[in-house]
Amino acid sequence: MYDERVFDLIRRTTPSARGELEITSVNNLYIAERALEFSFVHGAWTDAGTFESWMEANALLLANNNQVLSHDGAAAPDDVPFAAGPRPTGATA
């Protein structure tokens, strides 16, 4: 989950060799600011880079009541955001 600064950070990036803006560049800016956290979803993985895979990722989270799973498959504590992956420090789920 990205915070309200994400679009400012996107404007600071330059297109990659493929001619596209890369989310990794944005993540690296958050890392440089020491403002990036992440969570793990165990048991399933999907790249949410296409509409179809984004739908799959959402279906996985909905099947788990929008909760990230802990290493043993149980729901993680409430303070873990529902969206897995990078999130800026202080961002709300």
C-alpha cells in the first residue's frame, strides 16, 4: 500500500531501458528514504502486474478475509496490513 507521496516519487523516476516507469524505481526511492516496509503472504504468490493477476491476488486476499497469513498459515495480527508487498512506513492499509 503506497502513501500519498507515491505520485511525487513517480515523477522523480525516469523511464527504464524498456521505456517504462518501473515500480522498482519508486520502491528504491522509498528505501533510500528508509521509509519502506513489507509483509509476506505464505502459501500463495502472484505478480499483480496485469489485470488478471491483480484479480487473482485480490481473490487470494479475499479468501483469507483480507488478512496476510503468518508462516504457519494462521491470520497475522491486525496491525499487519491486508495488502502484501512493499508499503511506505506509516502507510495505512
